[in-house]
Amino acid sequence: MMDVTISSIADAGHDAKERLILKVLKDTDAGYFAVFRTRFEDNAMTNRVSRAFWFPMRPVKQGDLIVLYTKPGDEGEKMLRNGRTAYFFYWGRNEAQWSDASYRPVVVSTPEWDFVSPERE
């Protein structure tokens, strides 16, 4: 079981309001997760990723919300009435990503990773 889950897509198709809402199920770090915009064909997810958003490192606690707006904006956070925190992130896209049913969001766990620079052989 992952430590976060996609709770909902809010205001799909509305450029200025569209957002994914993720619920934190266990204390973790937001930077261990990424959201992929993937194709959905023949009632199945494909491995074709058209866009990705990797969250920055930020400790989050069980019950917190991670909100990813599609539009450009500045990161922020807000204390909720229940004592939990909502963290706001912005993908920087100028158009809605979830109005077309052939694309779906997928959240993936990325606690370990590697990279290579062009100079490394």
C-alpha cells in the first residue's frame, strides 16, 4: 500500500481551478511521489506518459492533503479545521489536463532513483 492516494480530480476541464487532491495515508515526504499524466485506452492504463510532476521534498503527515493545481502558481500551505495541513503545488500548465477521458492521473512512489549526466560515462 502506498503512503498517498489520489482522492479526487476537482474541477476537471477548468483551467483556473483544476486540481488533483491526494490524501496522505501515512507520515512520509511528498518528494517521494510523482504524478504522471498517462493514456487510458481499451479500459486500461498504458505506460505512455505525456507529462509528469515530481513533488518537492516536504514532510507530510497522515491525514494531510496534497493539492496539485494544473495552472501556474506559487507553493503554499494552509492549516485545516481538523488540525491537518493542505499543501498546494502548481504544475505550471496553461491548459486543463483532465478534461479528456483518454488521460488519467497516476501517482507513483519514487523514494529511490538514479540519474546520469551527459558527462558521466
